[in-house]
Amino acid sequence: MEKMYLTLRKLLVVFFGPDFEMFGETVDEIMHNYRKIENEVALSNLRNQISDILSLPDAQLDKVMSGLAENQFSPDPWGFTWRSFLEKVQSTL
């Protein structure tokens, strides 16, 4: 499963991981910097991967996302569920 979502995994672990402050304090700030750093291929891959995961039922989506995040990120402290976090990220792309 992880191989299917490499770009999304990188976003979670690197940009929203323990050192997220390097990229910003909010989802909007972090995604602004993500768009500046990553190329169009990565942005397209991320859009596709998020769309794919959002098609899953909530329980399955939560399980997949928790696995991808590798305990480096959780949406709860940010005031999001996994689904609402992905929708927010998607809206910034």
C-alpha cells in the first residue's frame, strides 16, 4: 500500500512531521512551501493520490493514512480528521 502513495507519505512524514515548523505553522503555509519546493509531477501525483484515498470509506481511509504517517503526524492536534485534512490539503493544490 505504501508504494501506491509515496508522494502522500512524503508530504506527511517530511512536511507535516515533527519538524513541520521549518515549512510553516498552518496547513496553508506548509502547503505554500510544499508547492514552491516540489515539481509539477509531484503535485500531480499528490492530487491523484489524495483523490484515490478520499474514495475509500472512512475506516479504511483512517487505517491507510495512519500507516502512511508512520506515527510522524496525526491530524487530531490540528483540528482535523484524516478526511478533512486531506480535503484541506487538496483545496490548496
